[in-house]
Amino acid sequence: MNCAKIAIGAVAAGLLAQGAHAGIITVDDFTTGAFSDSQSNVDMYYAQQAGSMIGGERDLRYDVVANQFGLSSDVVIGNGMVFNSNDPGVTGAIALEYDGTGDTEVTGNPFFVQGSGLNADWTGTPSIDIDFLFLDLDFEVRIVLQTYGDLALGTPVIGESVIEQNVAANINPFAESFLLAGATPTIGGGVNISDVDRLTIFFNNQEVAAVDFGIAKISVPTPGTAGLLAMGGLVAVRRRR
Ligand SMILES: [Ca+2]
Ligand SMILES: [Ca+2]
Ligand SMILES: [Ca+2]
């Protein structure tokens, strides 16, 4: 009984520490860190926004891959994120990174810069979930999860897992789960899910032309849901007695 109490307490404390609600860890709901930009020159653009997202910072990369007729590629963040590659002729892609602070992303750089790390414990999560508002063409999403080693010892990344998944077009809102069971270990034995330091999500990874899409939320469901429900159930039983 004492062990159970301690275990439930630890789960609850862990969830509270991560600002979770009912076993759902919100990575980003796009209600803070508003941003908008429009670009037509072929380049990789970066911007960073501070806010309530996990790690306190969102690193944003949006690139114009090709642009035959000089139209623009647009990103708007505010109560969701919408990305438009204007038809015809614009091929654009966008990526989001959550890796803590201390990193300065630089426009034109082909790669994201490594941040201080999240140290997020997502033990037992089955998936990374993305709530889409709409998607007008099938595209691929590539999710990269990393665990850092000891930076002082020169081993910045000791575990990495990658999920690549095709997402089907849908004009209506829909939820897409990216299963950890489908992740491929690419560094070490893969990400240590109890110490996730970096989450990078590449939308339109295969660079399909003229993709428009919107997302409302990125979240991670945890088994803490069951723990909290069990705890609530125990309290309810005791009250009835
Ligand atoms: Ca960062
Ligand atoms: Ca970064
Ligand atoms: Ca770490």
C-alpha cells in the first residue's frame, strides 16, 4: 500500500513537474510564441520563439526549395501553425525543433544547432501525436528524437531514433500518431525515452510541391493517464465509504 502510494505520488509529481494535463504532455499548442513571415527567395530561414512550449523555446526552420514563378511561402503561428506553399511553382518545407535554449539558429545553415536539451522523461509513451487542422497533399513527416551524452566529454548525441511516416491529405482536422514502436535507431541503441533531449519534426520531408497544411498541437501521451485515473478512482471510493 505504501509502495503504491509512493509510486502514484511519483507519477503525479513527474506529471506536475512537466506541466502535463491528465497524462498528456503538451510539446507545443502554439498559443504562445506568435510568428509570421513570408519568403520567396530560395533559402533556409530560421526563427526562434520563446514561450510555454516544452523547453521554453521553439526553433523554426522554413525553406523555399524551389520557386518557379516568384510566389511566396508563408508561415503563420498563433493558435496553431499554418504553412502555405503558394501555387503554382513553390516547393516549401518546414521543421520545428524543441531542444531547450542556448542555441542560435542561423538562416542559410543547412542544419539545426543543438540546444541545451530537454531532459524529458517520456517513459512508456507509445507515440508522438500531432493534431492537424488540414493537409492538402500527401506528405512525409520525419521525427528525430535524440538523447545527449556528456557534452564536456565530446559525445553530444549518444542515442537517436527516427520515425518517417507518410500522412494522407485530409481537408478536415485529424490526429496522426507517430508510433515509437516504428522508430528506427540511428545512433547508439536509439533514443533513451526517459531522457529525451531533442525533438525535431520535419514536415514535407520529401519536398512535395505546393503543400499547404496546418497543425494545432503536438503532444506526447504518457501512461500517467492510468495512474491519475487510478488515483482519482481511489479517492472516489474513499469518499463513498
Ligand atoms: Ca532551441
Ligand atoms: Ca536548436
Ligand atoms: Ca539529457
